[in-house]
Amino acid sequence: MGRGWRPILVGALVVAITFALAETHVFSPSAAPLPATAGDAARGATVFAGTCSGCHGTAGKGGGVGPRLAGAGLDAATVAATVEQGRGVMPAGLVSGQDEADVVAYVVSVSNSGG
Amino acid sequence: MPIGDVAGRYSDLVTTVFSSTIVAKVWLATAALVLVAVQLVTAARIYGRLRFLPERGAVVARVHRWSGRAAFVLTLPVFFHCVTILGFRTPDARVAVHATVGTFFYGVFAAKVVIVRDRSLPGWALPTAGITLATMLLLLWLTSSLWYFTNVRVGF
């Protein structure tokens, strides 16, 4: 086999390793679910306004490409899973860490407030 | 450290600078794209094109090498988050294109590194690999950063 194949072989090996890493989700946080009570809904309102309201509307009342959240009756686990995994055009991990916990608390509060 | 903690630690680290890990990726990819534009311009100069630019030589070659190294370093956190935390997903066309091109990106990069170091390969191999890599990064940017800027927000 000529040396001309070396770049292709090396590239193919790297692609295979990348795909294997992507398929195994080695560092996916799904194994450590977010505590439902860890968030501050008041702070979450600020994070929501900056990151989520573009699609879900002000206070989650709809009007963008995302669904209306106000009055939707969502629970913390569902909201956290959607934030972490994404859904439809919504990318996974738009917020994370404490911001995620705060946004989850806020979304749960508005989605159970009767809209 | 439990595996689940790695993503949390990474998120904590990134959010000391950016508002979220997604925002970090959006801006790191944008910076990498700017550096890749520098790569294309300097490569064109090295190959004797764009004669209106300063004379080719050691400076242009150094700018070309270091812009490439910097672009590569900037893509590493993006790779880490996309590949090891989010994984390969195809929920819609945009994400499917992004995930597929992203999976091949470092493979083409590795091939280009081999081509740079192997002087026995034909002269068209290096510019072909470079242009392919730049096109892939542009596609990745269009299907992630541009989408974020136009659908979510422009901010840190």
C-alpha cells in the first residue's frame, strides 16, 4: 500500500474514534440528575429572559418558535431533561449548572401557575 | 471523580466566563472561524495568490501556522462538549448535518496534519485538505453559531 493512503487511514481512524466517543456519551450528565429543589426561581426568571424567552416568549407565554410553557403543568424532571437533552429545534444544554437549576425552578413555577 | 461530575466541572469552569456552555461553544467556534479565514488568506499568499497583500515569506508562514494552532485549540472545548457530553444526534436536518460534519472534522484535520508532514504527496493534496477543512468549519458554524445568533440571542 502506497504512502498516499496514510492521510486517509489516519483520518478514518480519527473519525471512528470520534464517532465511538459520540455514541457512548462518555461524560453525559444524565447519570447524575439535577435535584429538583436546587433552583432559585427568581434568579431563573433573569436567566430565562436572556436565554429562553426568544423562543418561548416573555414569561414562557409563547409567541416564538418554542411552545408556550406558562400553564403547561410541567414537572422539574421533564423540564430538566428537556434542557439537558434538547427537543426538536431546541439544542441540548442551552443552560447548565446553577443556571439550569434556576431556570428549571422558574419554568416549573410559571407552568403550574395557571398561565 | 465520577464520570457524571466531569460534565458538571466543565460547566462550572466554562460559566465563570460565559453564561452557558452553549454560548461558550458559539463564541469559540466563531473565533476559530475568524482564524480559519486568516489561514485561508495566508495560505493563498503562500501559494502566490492575493498579491495585494504583504510579501510572502517567514512572517506570513508564521501567521499561518499560529492561526491554525490557535484555531485548533479553540475547537477543543467545543469538541469535548459536543462529542463527549451531547453525543451524536439527528433530531432534525440542522443537527444531523452538524453532527455528521462534526464527526468527520477532526479526521480531516488529522489527514491534513499527515499531508503537511509528508512531502512525497502530490502538490494538490494540501490545499485540497485545507479548503475541505475550512468548508467543514464554515458548515459547522452555520449550523450552530449562526443558528444560535439568529434564533436565540447574540450575547455572552
